[in-house]
Amino acid sequence: MTGPAHGDHGSGSALRGSADPEQMEEVFAELAADLAPVYRRRDLPANGVLYLRGLLMPGVAGNCWSIAEAVGLDRPYRLPHLLERACWEEDAARDVVRAFLTRHLGADGGVLIFDETGQAKKGTKTAAVGGSIPARWAGSKT
């Protein structure tokens, strides 16, 4: 395999391990506050932030069990509940995350591309795979 080592995204990468833990906690607290109104129950924002933390951790598989272990939960049941049964406004959450990313990643003359289509999911063990094939892949045989 040629090119950068796994996890190395080049010299300009924000993933170089230079993140200040205190600053990360402030950022997650801000995101949690921004997302709180999209949930209909008061316990769900904390679950949403735990899920996001797990998704952003390097080397963590995208399934609820792995994410739950990575964020320190004894059992993963809170995360599947969040994704499958909890009442929250998905469109509002998307808009909040888009605004949050624009605020934190935006630069003069920069462009933020927010792709809502996702990736084609071929497995049966990753988070939210049930019936979630984007429309552009619905007719694809790949």
C-alpha cells in the first residue's frame, strides 16, 4: 500500500492529535446545547452527544456496541434507542450540525460541502443500516 499511513491525512490535518482536551469539552458542550431543542425528552441530548463522540473516535467501529464501549457505557441500549425509537427532529438536527460546522470550520472564501446522501451501507452490523440505502444507489448493483 502506498501513500500516507492509515490515519495520516497529510501535514495540514486537524486530526494530528493537537486538539486541546479542554477546548474539545467546550466544543462538545456547545454542540450539545445547540442540539438540545431537537429532542423531545431531556435525557436524549446526552445520548446524542455520546453517540457523536463515539463516531469521532479513531478506530471505533460504527456500531452501537463499539461506540458505547468507547464512550464508557456498560451497555449499548441507549444508543440504538436514540437511533431507532426516540423522538427527535432529524431535519432540525441536520440543520444544527450544518450551522455548527459552518461556524467552526468556516473561513473567508472557504466552502463547506455537506453531503446528506451518506455512503452506501452494505453490512448488517453498522449503525442505522436497516433500509437506509440512499436513493442514488437504489438502482446500483455495486
